Amino acid sequence: MNSSTGRYGLKALTFLAAFLIFSTGSYAQQALSLSEAITYALDASTDARKSKLGIEKGAYQIEEARSRALPHLNGSAGLTYNPILQMSVLPGEIIGQPGTQMLVAFGQKWNANAGISLTQTLFDQAVFTGLKAAKTTQEFYRINAALTDEAIIEKVATAYYQILVQKRQTMVIDSTIKNAQSVLNILNGQFNNGLAKKIDVDRTEVNLSNLQSSRQELLNSIGLLENQLKFLMGMPVETVIVIPEQNLENIHPVAVPEDATASTDNRTEILLLNTQQQLLQYQKESIEAGYYPSLSLSGNYSYQGLSNQFPVFKGRSQGANWFDVASVGVNLRIPLFNGFSTRSKVRQADVEIRELNEDISQTKRALNLAFENAKTQINNSIITLNRQQKNVALAKDVFFNTQNNYNNGLATLTDLLSAENSLTEAQNNYATALLNYRIAEIQLLKSQGSLKSLITK
């Protein structure tokens, strides 16, 4: 595990300990920042854990590839009983009976052996290529883990900002409810004094009831979004979290220059494809190794015993004969012709490499497109955000002026409710524009390969 992964892990463990305290109630008011949510997710989510297991798997694959270049030692033992011995025909001349034949049994009833065998590869191009491929495979898993981290950050950050906007809309509607309640109180006082109509009181109560229903729907939506965020983080869904309100004044939108371009060479997606390309190249080389001869060393040693009596271990005095057997050899394998099988496999591997080159080109174009879209989206979001901010200020002025006119009998209740609805709509539009800006910012960071900068926010 690299140092950055270890750093995230330490932060996540600290954060997890805090949430364990949280579950007991003594941590009830601790706010969950975006940085803490991302750090927790990078250590606790299922996808993050699986990507780390991939890195571990790559290390074991290197060990497996290395084992093919190391000596292989095997032990063996056996005990054989021959109830009927193999017979062989011998000429009678060997016993002084020319012209006759005799049957002679070879071997003995019991045969025991124990031994070891050793093989060592001296030269095999496929073995050496496989070792390089295994190291590259581990690098592939490492880059894939980084890509997984980026996907986790994107999902967690997007869900987090969605909650913030919903909470912002709740604040807006709370303010509107407060104003509506104030109007209702005034109307009730005027109605009791015969200065207002019952229908005006009823319309205001209906409007207030609708606002309260909308508020409850927002609270329900926030609960669902928080559950989704906890799921993305890998956090138990029953854990209570507190998302703090974000000070809108701390958000300073920054436009992207129209002539800005993004470099795709260092993007994680391209690095992953380049590593995959290297693996395919090693695969081709491993197949081409079938054209090369291979050389190996082998050695065998065994200790055997023969006897017509059991057990075989009685010794020579009891009719058991034991002796050593050993051999050492060098084996050379030279491929001559296999029906063009190797050539066909090499050409298939070459086609796979060319297919991947097309994928790399397509991915680069897609990344450039994503950057251009993110750049356009964030610049448009800034324009919309500024416009909605002005609309909110204007709607506030209209509402307060209308409210003052209504209190002085210069405006109707319809005018007041219309101004109130316009203010609510303007504030909600501003919150939506803020969400669009934040999402555009996430997409811009993603297209620049800078999503991990959100950890420090």
C-alpha cells in the first residue's frame, strides 16, 4: 500500500472511531465535512476494499510467476505388491539344456521405493516474459484502484452537494413559512376586528399548509439522500450523520478560460489503458516464446527395496534387498512445427493490441469532450448563478415592498402571496444554480484528473 493510501486509511480509522463514539450519543453534534466523507469512503466502501484486494492479488501473481523460475522439488514414495510376477522365456542353453526353453519369473513380490526429484529451468523465454507481465499486472491493479478512488470521490461529492442544496431549500422554505405565519397572524387580528375577509384568512392558511407539506417532502428527500450517501461511503445506514450548512459567501465561482485545454496523457483512464496495452504486448511475447527452445535441468534420487516377504524392511538377512538409484539430466526442447498454431496465436494477439490502440484513441477523444463540456457547463453555471443571485435580491425588495404596501392597504393579498411565491422560487432557483455549479466543478476536476483535491476542502 502506498503512502497516500496509508494516509487515507489512518484518517478513515480516526473518523470511524469518532462515529463509534457518535453512536453512543456523545458525538451527536459533530458535523460531517466533505473531506471526512470522502476519506471515510476511500477506506470503507466496498469498491475501495475490492480495489485494494486487487493490489494484494497482483503481489501474489508476481510470486506465482517467480516460482516458475525457481527449482521445483518433489518427494515420492510407494509400495507395490505383485501377486503374479511377470514371466519371461529364456533359452535352455544357459542351464545346459540346449534346444529347450524355460519360464523364469523376474522381480519379487514386494517392491518399495522412496525418492525425490528436482527440476530447474535454465532457459525458457515464456517464464521470463511471464515475470515481467506479473509485475505489470500489479501496476494495472494499482492504477485501477486509483481510478476506483476517483469514481468514489465523484459519487460521494455529488451526493454530498445534493444534500447541501436540499438543506438550503429547506432553509428557504422555513423563512417563507415564517413570513406566511406572520401574514396569517396579521390577517387573524384584522379579521377579528372586522378589517379582513374570511376568504383571505383561509387562502393564507392553505398557502401555509402547502408550504409545510413542501417542507416535509424536502425533509424526507434529505433523509433518502443521506442514506444514499452513507451507502456510497460504506457506512452503516443506521448511523446518524449531520451535514453542516455551507456558507454561500465562501463559494467563489471561478470561470475557465475559453482557450483552456486538458492533458489526457496523465489521466488515470489513459494510464490504465497503457498498462493494459503493455500486458497485451507481454502476452504476444509469451506466445512468440513458443518459437524458442527451452532448456532445463533434472535430477532424481530414490531408494528402492525388493523382497518376496512382507514387510520389506527386514533387511538383506531376511531376503530384502535395498539399493540406491540416481540420475541427472539436461533436457533441451526444440519446437519444430505445430501446424502454424503459434503463428495464428501471435497474429490474434497483434489484433488485440491494435483494437486496444483504437480504444485509447477513443478514450482520449472522450476525455477531451468531457473537459470541453465541463468547461462550458461551469461557465454557464456561473452566469446562471450570478443572474439568480440578482433575482433573489430583487425578489426580496419586491416582497418587502409589497408586504409594507399590504400592511398600509395599498396592495392586495394576491399581490402579497404572488411576491412571496416569487421570492421562494428565486431562492430555490439560486440553490439549484449553486448545485449545478458544484456538480460542474466536480466534473471539471474529474476531467482534469484532480478529484482528490476535494479531500482537502
